[in-house]
Amino acid sequence: MTRLTLVDLFAGCGGMTRGFEDSGAFRSVFAVEFDRDAAATYAVNFGDHVACGPIEDVAAFPGADVVIGGPPCQGFSPLNRGAVGFERRGLWREYLRALEAIGPRAFVMENVPELLRSAEYAEFRRRAEALGFEVEGEILNAADFGVPQRRRRAIVLGLRDLGARRVPWPTPTHADPTLVLDTKTSVDGVGGWVTFREAVVGLSLQPDGRRWHRPRRPRPESVRRYKAVPRDGGDRFAMQRNLDRAGLGHLVPRCWREKPTGTTDVFGRLWWDRPALTIRTEFYKPEKGRYLHPSAHRPITVREAARLMSFPDDFALPEDQAMSSVARQVGNAVPPLLARRIAESLAASLAAGDPALATAA
């Protein structure tokens, strides 16, 4: 089978590339990544054809069938109250420069949902259409495509020479279990979302230290807080009540005392039989979100988070990098399984528009 060539811009550690390669229809020929550790992870998994540095410094791009990648999203995120990354919010222009230089048949861009409501996206779409692409943007939930995580992301597809074909959005393979009879029953071929329990099958409850299934080393007072959070979905409010009843009210941070509502996911536990909520870059810190294990008195490990992102265990996460760096790579990635579903749909559309490619496939 002749595989389509792929260029990954803002590649991170390669979650999107992994999904496209796992589809069997694509092979990566070039990538660009600013972060040194993420570029090293990409190289370990896909080869040394990754340029490490600002995309603005890339003078020439190779030709390819498809371009993928998501410009840094901090500038669009509603969580970004400190305006971090706004200076790089305009990197969609570099994406356009690459499209013009590479001349691909299609592109896939990923970002936070707020992108689609931005003036930048409107201008990007206008310019991409001027290059001959038909462009559509949709918000997809990764859980609907088999990822054990409720993660809503903007996906922008652009295709040239679409003709009578439609923009190839992937068909969901899973759904909210309240919409199906139960998690083991399919309705019209769609089953319930994949759960935390299913994602971590085979991983020990007590981290064994192998392949990033290793614990953070919390302070004793943090462990006391963990133990006060009810299992399977408990939150910080229940933790506070339990600590007060146990005479350990001094362990409740003052800021929580003074804010009795909101931020319900901070210091919360995940559920065994639901997908995770969005895995962000500091998931090893339960004070950042609902990142406590459903029953163990600890935050989730990097390996558990990678499973919740749908990274297969054979995806190499270098052991010589800092936990904060590897966690950032995992949390910033496009879930490979979501990328694979997009890739499969895109490859079928491209084959339908190219008889020679369809024959090769």
C-alpha cells in the first residue's frame, strides 16, 4: 500500500502523528517542534526528521500530501487568565506559510474550542480558502471516538479539489452511556464511552515505577487530604467536611474556606466507571483539577494519564526527562485514537478523489 506523506507542524511529542500513522494510510516525513524535550520524544518514536526550534526559523518545507498540527493554544484558552502565550497566538500565520510552501491536498488543525469563535480563525479560514481549500471547523469530543477522556477540541479540516464529496468528518464510535442502554450495549453500532477502569487494565493499583507508572512524592499533609476525599468521584467540599470532623481543619487551605463555591474539580477524584475529564499539563497536581485516583490515595501517574489520552504503552516517553516535562507533553498532545479516526476518514476521502490512490489502497 502506498502511504500518504505527512508533515506535522507544532508536533509536540507526536500524538497526532501516532494516530495518523496507526491508521496505516500515512507516514511522517517532517515535523517542527519548539520544545526540546518534546522534539526528542518525537524523534525517538518517529525518526530524526523533526526540526527543533521556532517554526519561524524553518526556511523550507518538504512537499507532502497532508499537513497536520495545532498552533499553541494558550492564547485562546479560557483558563489562561495570565495571558501566557499571547505573543505566540499569531502562529496560525506560520501554518498558512507552510500550507503555501508545501502545497498539500489537505490539512488538519487542532486547537481549543474557543478558536472557532476568534477573529484569527475567521482570517485563517479566509486565507486558506484563497489557497484553494474548502475549510470546515467542528468541535469533537475525544470520548466519542474511544478515548477514555471527555476532551472537547476544535478540529479544522481543509481539502482541495473536494468536488461533490463532503468534508470527511469521522463518525463517532462511542457515546455518553446515558444515550445507550449501558456501557456494554451498542445502539446503531455505538457503545458507551470508555471508562477509567477499562483504560488502566493491567496497571497495578500501587505504582510499580516502570514506564512512568511511578508516584509523585507528596508531603504527609497532602496524603491526609487525599485520604479525606471520598472514593470514586469525591470532591474538595466533602474532603473539607471530613477534615473538619476529624479535627484536621487546619489542613484546609484558607483560599478554599473563603471560596465555598466553584472550582469543584480541584482536589477531586476521578470515577472508575466514567471517562476522565480533560487531562491538562499538570495532572500530577490534584490542586489543579480532578486528578486523584478513584480509590488510591494519590494523583494519577504519567502512565495512567497516557492511557487516558489513548497513547499505547509502546509509545516511548523518555525516562531521562523530568516528570513535569513528560506530563506537559502528554497533556498537550492530541489523543492518538482521535487522530486515527480523523486520519481514517480523511484517507478514505482522498482515495475517493484519486482513482490511482484508491487502487493502491
